[in-house]
Amino acid sequence: MVFLCNWCATLAAELAGSNRLAYPAGVRVVKVPCAGRINPLHLLRALQNGADGILVFGCHPGDCHYAKGNLLARRRLSVLKGLLEAVGMEPARLQFSWVTASEGSRFATLLDRAVQDVRTLGPNRKFVKNPAAAG
Amino acid sequence: MTKMQDAQNRLRETVKDLFAQQKVDLVVGFEAGSLPLRTRVCFLTSADEADRLVWNAFCTNNPAVYIPRLFQRPASPREEYKPPKLGIVAKACDARAVHKLLEEHQAPRENVTIIGMPCRGMACRDKVVIQAGDEVVEAVESTEGAVEIKTRGGASHRFELQDLLQQACLDCPQAAPEHVDVQIEGASRRDTTRRYEGLKNFEAMSADQRWEYFRHELSKCIRCYACRQVCPTCYCKTCFADMAKPRWTGAGDGLSDVMFYHIGRLMHQAGRCVECDACTRACPVGIDLKTFTRKLGKDVERLFDYVPGLRPDEAPLLCAFEDDDTEEFVTDG
């Protein structure tokens, strides 16, 4: 699952697209107004629903369209990542990066590498809700 | 008269004074419990009830949990809001919780009188029972620093309080309650050097071992929500775990849902949990919640130099940011 903020991250993704840079299959993109909009519960829900990895892309600190959304997200996501890693989640499953609108190829590289990292780890078995027992 | 009884008497006199001066119309403190090793929270509405108050090594509850409810506004805007003038007997952890609640506007500051107690730490009931090796039928804190108990089998034991301390007390960042309105005199615990020592075992484990420990502990969860109900900083009218729209998580005791609830609650406690261990004490199935709350608290302290309730005029953790906040979790290109 890839979360893109509506501003820098989406523009970077579109730039990558217009430059015909490929990104891997198996990626679901969710556009949010700002990385600061993301509720940690959304990310937990993604893990519960079987997401093998979660990537969040936002604007560089200082460049947020809403002035401070990414700065709040930085704290929030740091705490979430620290907590999930403390209980044994592999660090590569939750990643976040800052990109500017002009960093199309950097975006593609980051995305590519992150997906590779997650593929190497294999499917997320720890948090996923067992579909057979769902009720 | 023992020093502990000194502090207890001073507390009772102070409370009588506060009522007499009309600084308070309601006092929340501790009174004798019906079982050995326990006290319970009491609510006093006049000076002549003050002699019910006790102060000993078994005053483990966190009375700050009652604040959101006591100061709740009436449902109808036409009804007049009459908040109590509350006096609250507080250990260091309780005082931190009160300050967190005041920061979150759960009570007007001028309506709360924090009565700081000389706290030398509280006895962990589990440790007493383990060291006694039998059911405890009588427990008294006698001379300073000692707990004397009698067991069902007829044995008598005397333990040093320092050997019985709760994890919350060992990890306490304060030598005594701070930022209080009234301080009851007496000797407090001075040793704050053992903070987070108990976490070392967990941190030394590999990721897989930590996962297995987490999974094992949480598999006991029956979703009774005792942890949430007893927590002073959990006061949402509708908890995320009870919401239907959006349906964050199922309500059953399946492992995935249980983990979602606990990780979600921990995230909501980030920068707010005062590590009083009320959740761990309340859990009917004995989940080691305190290990996870400590890990969270330690990370928050390390990453942001923030200890909830320690410095009341600081901005709340997740409502603020610094330009030089850590980037150690950000993936660079």
C-alpha cells in the first residue's frame, strides 16, 4: 500500500509516469491530502487486511502545502514505526520518505527498492486477519 | 507512631483544613480495602469523613481516572455546569496523570487541588504473594520501610518495601510528586536511577522473540477493556475500538483484532501514558501490558525528550513538532 500526499508525492509519481519509469505490480496507491492526514489506525487496518508493506510519501519538511502536516506526520509515524518494530514487525514493512515534485526518478527508485525489500520478506502473516475465521 | 502513620495523620488534618477553608467540596483519596494488601479509592464530601483516609504501601490505584467523569459537562446546554472543587490525594504517577488531564482541558485548573503525598513506592501484590508463598490474610505496613504479613498457613513474614516495589515505582522518573498544590511532609523515594531497567530483557530479545512474547501475552486478551476503563488518560466517549463507522477493528478475541486494539490504544497513549501500571494491575488475565507501555514511553523519551506530565507547560507530544525532530525512521533516497 502506498500513500501519496496530494502535492509533492503525487506530482513526483506523475513525473515518473510521464517519463515512462515503470513501477512494480502489486502496488495499491491511496492519495491523501497530506501525510499528516494519515491516522495510524489506517495503517494498522492495512496490515490487518493483508498489506505486506506500507509506504508513505510526503513533502520534505518545510515544503508541506499545509505548512506543518508532514512535521506532525513525522512524529506520529516515527512513534508507530518504533512501536511496531518493538513488537517484532520487520522494519522494511513500514517506510516513509520525503520527495519533492521534481524528484520523479528518485520516487521510482525509492518505490522500487521498498517493494523489493517487502517482497524479500514475504507475505505479512503476523498481523493479517485470518479470512477463514473472519466474522 | 510510625512515620507512615505520621504522613497519614498529616493528610487527614490537611484535608480537614481544606474543607474548613472551603477550598474543596470533594476529596478523592484512599481508604482501607476489604481485602489484605488492598486499599480502595474513596470520595469524601465533608471534613468529618477525613479520618477514613489512609496512606500506606498498598495505595496503588490511580485516582486521577475519576477526573474526566467528575468534571463532565451536563448533556443539555441549558443546565448549569457546576464542577466540584476537587482535592485529589496523589502519588507522583497520579500527579503526572492529573497534569496530563489538566493540559487536555478535562478540568479547570482552579478547581483541582493536588495533594502530593510522600511516596516511597507501592508494594506489588504479586511480589508479596510470591515471596510469601501462600495466600496472604493480613498485611500491615509497620515500621518505615517494612511490610509485615500473615499467611493463611499461619506463617508470619517481614519484607522490606524496597524489595516489593511495583515496576511502576522502580521506573518512576520523579523522586517525589511535583507541581502539586499542597505537599504532605514525609520521606519520599529518592532513587530514580533504576528507570527502565526492567525493560532490558525485552529489548535484548530478537525481533522474532519479541513478536512471540507479544503474541503470547495478547493471546490471553478477552477484550474486557479493564485496561482502558482504569486508565486515567483513556476517556473518549466512544473509544475507537467500539466504533461502527468506521469499523476499525472487530470486537472479538481473535488475535489480529486483539493486536489492533492494543497497538491502537498504545498509539493513543503515546506521549500521554504516565506508566502508573493501572492497566496491568486491572487485567484479569495477567497480560504484561507494562512491558509494552514502557517500551513506548522509553522510545518517546529517547526520540523527543518528552515524559508525559513531568513538565506541565510543555506542548503535547503529537500536537507539536520541532524542526530537528528525528529522521532516523525516514527512508532516504
